[in-house]
Amino acid sequence: MTDNHEMLSEQIHHKLQEDQGLGAYDLKVRVYQDGVVQVQGIVDVLEEKIRAEQLISSFPEVKKVENDITVCTDGGIDDEDVAFEVSEELRANPEVPDSVGVRVVGGEVQLVGSVSNYNEAEEALETAAKARGVREVSSLLKMAETVDDVTLTNQIQSALTDKLETIPGRIRVRVEDGVVTLTGNTPGEVALEAVNIAGSINGVKRVINQIDPCQPNPADYVKLED
């Protein structure tokens, strides 16, 4: 392994150790020359397995993550127990609608029912991953309301114009069968906010972020009156 790979391995290990939830697990990381990183170990809940992969993927040098982390499940916990744990997590989160239900088979959770938009579906998935005994989470959620693509495009463009401080046209919107693709050129934090705004529109099934990040430019912003 080259010095660069050893350095990357140390950087990843340090970042995992610094994480408040993951530091206690002593996860093992192996970096390969093709930019593939393998991570192994045992964690308590699926959310931690997902977060470890997200942290590793945040390094530009990482091309792919082989996530071989095992989610530890208590020996006495069965599918009924898992369903109860997930249901409790979902009910405790006010951002997850009551129309979301749970089905569990072999520790694998399927979310069923309906949501109004993409953000609610993502929130339900992230919330379910926090429950004990969950090994995988998949979504069978349906959109409660069907909105045509033209209407969605207009609603998203209006919401972006109203809520973001960038000049109109810096973010372009394309909608196909409820799937939204955002393109343009804005600072990274503005792009993330745009994704969140688009995902909050009822009828949006998914948001794809293809916005190119750039450095903030004062000329790109509209000064709002106090």
C-alpha cells in the first residue's frame, strides 16, 4: 500500500473515531488502490452502519465503499419486537405521518402506506433505521397525491424563488413522472437547501441533485429588504 493509501486509511479511521456514536466500535478500515474502501465491525443499529458509510464516502479519494459492518441484534428479539420498536420510533417523530406503517420479515423492515412528499419518505427511512434489531430498511411507500409534472415544476420553481436568496434561474428544475432533477451552479449549502425545498413539495417522489457547487459570489444574490 502506498503512503497515500496509508494516509487515507488513517484519516478515515480518525474520522470514525471522532464520531460520537461510532467511536466506541473500533471499526476496521482497509483502503485499496482503486479507491475502494472496505469497512468491517459490529454496531448496535442500522443507522450507525449507514452513517459510517456516509462518513467514509465524504472523502473525495473514495470511489466506492464496501460496507461489511454487521448490525448486532439481541438474541431474544423477533420480528414482532422489531416492528414494535420501529413503530415507536416512527410515532415519536412528528415529521413522519401516521399513514406510514411497518412490515418486518427476518429483521428486514418494509415501510408501507403513503406519504405526501419525498422528504417524508426519507425521514421515515432514517427514523426506522434507529430502531433495535433492524438489519435493512426498504420503502414500499406510495405517494398519497398524484400531481402532474408541469404543476410540480411550477410549484418547485416558485418555492425556490420565494425561499432562496439566489437570483432566479441559477437553479433549473426538470420533472419526469414525479422525479425532480435540479441543475445549475450555486454554493453547496444553497444546493442542499434547494434539494430540501423541492423534496417538501407534495407529489415529489424523488430529488436528484446535479447542481455544480461553486464559491459564493455576492453578485449572485438578491439583497432582501428588512
